[in-house]
Amino acid sequence: MRLGISTASFYPELIESAVKRSAALGFRVLEVFVNSEVESGADFGKRTGDLAREYGMEIVAYHPYTSFAESFYFFSEYGRRTDESVELYKKYFHTASVMGARVFNFHGALARLPVDVDRYCEVYRRLYLAAAEEGLVFSQENVYNYQSGTLEFIRQMRARLGDGVAFTLDVKQANRLGIAPADMLDAMGDRLVHLHLSDFTAADDCLLPGAGCFDYRTFLGRLDRDGDQNCVIEVYRHSYQEETEILEAKDALLRYGFFSL
């Protein structure tokens, strides 16, 4: 498994700066979390992919800035909006592909606006197939305030979609719902393709790995060492004071012996 970092960890720095900072910290694997419509276009995607390669980095995952609106885009009762939103995401899929990404992260429907699971899976399948046309894996992330936050919902998706589903496991998002990340790992099973790594304490739910109480050795021991999942550190800018702390987190994870860069 390879260890990388998400550009979200440097927000609100511009992505171009985040790419350079990530490379300077010794990372070679990157998730790009875009934050504007311009950044969602193919021209920006190509420039970002070229920049990453110039700095010896590989972009493995893409996160759209529109996750907050996915309930509105895809799960209202207004069919035309859904159709238009699928076309919008096809544009984003192309941008992610041009960047060189393999995984496209999806939050889906908000928990306060729940959707029938069969309908949800129908929309997910449509997006999954559209992403595949661009060579991407469309990956459902567990997010605490979305339907995808619960173990039951993840299991229902697996049961209905079989091999036509993929998952991103976010450690902090599981913890926010009081779910052990290992239990979420079991629910996602062999459909896990990507991980967001962080740490937590009773007082703070988003810390750099190694700065909290999460038992990473046991958790990582349950992953397939020979799997092709990429794991990226994803925290917030307030999660650390100095960039040397990111180096310490990277080194702490590498010492477990499960990762390469």
C-alpha cells in the first residue's frame, strides 16, 4: 500500500501550492480536493497533472467541491436536474481522468434528506458506469452526516450493487458517528479502494495520525498488504501548527511497515 496526502490538508492554500508542499514533504501520492469551478475543468486538470508529474508525484484520487450539493443534484424528485447533474459530473470525471486520478470520491445524499436505498443505488450505478468510461472508480465515502455514514447503509449498497460498487473509508468520519473504523472496514470488505487517514481523541476528532489514540497498528494489520488501495492523510489546516508535524505523522505511519511512498 502506498501512503500519500490530500491537498485538503493545506486548505485554503491554492492547489498548485499544495502540490508543491506535498512534494517538499516527501510524498509521491496525492489526492486532489478541488475548491472551485475553474479547478473542475479539463484545462486545470491537465495543468495540475503536469505539475504533479514535474514534482515526481502521482495523483491517485479526486474529490469534487460539490459534495455539499449532491443531495440536491442527484436525489431530488426533479428528473431533469438529475440528468443535468450527471452530465456535470461527466465533466468532472473527465477532469479527474486528465489529472491522472483513478478514484473519484462521492458523498451522496444527506442523512437529513434520506433516499430509498434502491433509488440511491440506481443513481450510484449510473454515475459509477459514467465514471468507468473515463477510467475512474466511483467511490462512495462514509461521511457522518450523510446516508453513507452508517454501517447498515454501506452493507445495503454492497448487497445491491455487488462488484459494481467501491468505497473510500474515512477514519474521522467513522469515529464521528461512534463507529469503529475496523467495523467500517469489515462492512466495505473487498470493495474498499481508498482510505482517508487521521487520528482522534475524546477532545478532538481530527488530528494527524499518531497525535491521537487510534490503534493504527491493529487497524492496518487488517488491511491487505498486497492490495492496491492508496491511503492518504486527510486532515484540516487547524489540525496542526507546523508542517514538521506532517512529517512526524508520515514517519509514524511508515514505521508500522505497511506502507511505501
